[in-house]
Amino acid sequence: MAAEAAEPIPQPPRAKPDPNAPVSAAETPIENLLDRPPEPLFSDIPLPFAPASRLGTALTGDQQQGTLYLMAKLTRDSDPLDRGLTWRIYSETTNAEGELELIAKSEGGDAEFRLDPGAYLIHTAFGHATAVNRMVMGREVKAKMVILNAGGIKLDAALDEATPLDGPVTFDIYGMEYDERGERDLIVKDASPGSIIRLSSDTYHIVSRYGDANSVVRADIQVLPGKLTEARVYHKAAEITLKLVNEDGGEAIANTTWSVLSPGGDVVVEAVGAFPSFVLAAGEYEVLARNNDQTFQRKFVVEAGLDREVEVLAKAPEDVLRERTNLPN
């Protein structure tokens, strides 16, 4: 009888599952793909401070939020940046206008944010170098390092090795890819010579303009991570000043309208005034000067680095022909 009492009591079988019951998805944590090896752009770093213990106490106020501590480097092996950074925290979902809501912003070096539990997009900017990462926050303290994989570029221009150009020179920086309209993405417009521009590591299309006419130089330049790339472009051009005069070396005639044409007849630049000046690329040109319903013209050549005046005589074509006919043999 004692042996029989020690035997386990058999359990009744489980009820058959309902085939119409909804199937619940397995609970798996959302993975941050940018944390994957071997080159994570958004990685864990040792906490710079010890998080306060929240166990066993009621959560009130800030204790219901998580703490996110962010730092950034140009490359994996460089030191953390201590200035020049802009951090923006966006909600992952859009608002009624279809835009991401800006939750918080910080400028300088490293940054600390108190965030409600949820998913966020972390936008990091260092000049024109940017990175976007996704972060899921709870009530814990997290510390992350952003690897920007960025460098810098410093541009200048010259006529030759001994003649640098300070102005009027500008640089436009474009991406290498073309959009559906056949245009490149403009990243930086009208950058000045000598300025340092922070960019993501990549190859860029540089367009340099000397003056506002046709002196344009293009080049493709690579920016390396953690490096400052210095590049110089050379313009073959000169500054030309136009004058409409009654005689060689005479006073310029005011209220004159000017058109400078290429050898093919295309208009290169136009202006109104007594002393218009242009920077023109080296080559051959024809200038038309209009004054008092009369048009005067002259052909001239621009030589690289040779700034000069070009005078146009205010004489009708028959007057010029008469002078040439009366020249002594």
C-alpha cells in the first residue's frame, strides 16, 4: 500500500489547440544592423559614468527615461571629436505632415540625451560629413560611438606655380553620381579658396570659377578618411577691361552696351558701362560696342595671365576703310 501511494498521479492530457486562434509572432529584439562587425559605424563604448541604480524603487520623472551618451570619430583609429559636431535625434515615425519629428539637438563634441523608451534615428553631422543610425532605447543607460569615415578638403587656384589667385575664385563641390535629369548632386556651393571643407570619404567633382564669364576648371578629387586633401587648380585666363574711344588712348565713352562673342558667334558675356571688366579664358574673341544706335566691333586675343585694356574705336566701317586707303605706301 505504501508503494502504491508513492506512485505519481498521471496528469490529464492537454486540450487540443484551437485551429482558428490567432498566431502571435515570436518576440525578438530589433537588431541594430549598424552594430554588426567587422566595421560598425555605430558601436558600444565604455560608459563614461556609472548609471544610477533604479531597481526596487518607483520610477518617476526622469527615471522613466533612458540615457543616451554619444561620441564620434573621423575613423576607427582617430581620437574622438571634441567640437564641430551637430547631433539631432528624430522620432522614427512621421507626424501628420509626413515629416520626422525632431526630438532633441546638441552641438559641440560628445552629447548626452534623456529619451523616452522607443526607437529613434540619430543624425550626426560634422560639416558636410553625415551619418544616420537607428537606436532603440529603454530605461537603461547606453553609450555609442559613431565612426563618420570622413576627411577634409582644402582648395585653391592659381594662374601658374608662382601666381596664386585669391579672387574672384569660387569652388562648387558635386557628388559623382547623376540623377534622372542628368545632373550631379550639389554638396557645397561657392566655397572660398583656402577654406577647409569636411566631407565623407569619397570622390567628388570640383568646379572652379574665376570671374563670372567662361574661365571654368573641372577636376575629380578623392577625399580620404581622417586626412586633409589639399588640391590646386590652374586657370588659363586674364582680366580684360573694355573701352570705347574716339581715338587711341582717348577717354572712354559712357552709356555703351557691350557683347563679347566666341569665335563661333556665341555670346560669352554682356555688360553696360564705360569700363566693363571681365575675366576671360585664354582664346580669341570679338567684341561689339553699341552707342547712339551705332555698333562698333573689334577682334582681340586673351593670353593667360596678361591683364590688359582692349580699346574699340568709335568709327563707322567706311571711316576705317577711308583711313586705310589714305595710308602712305
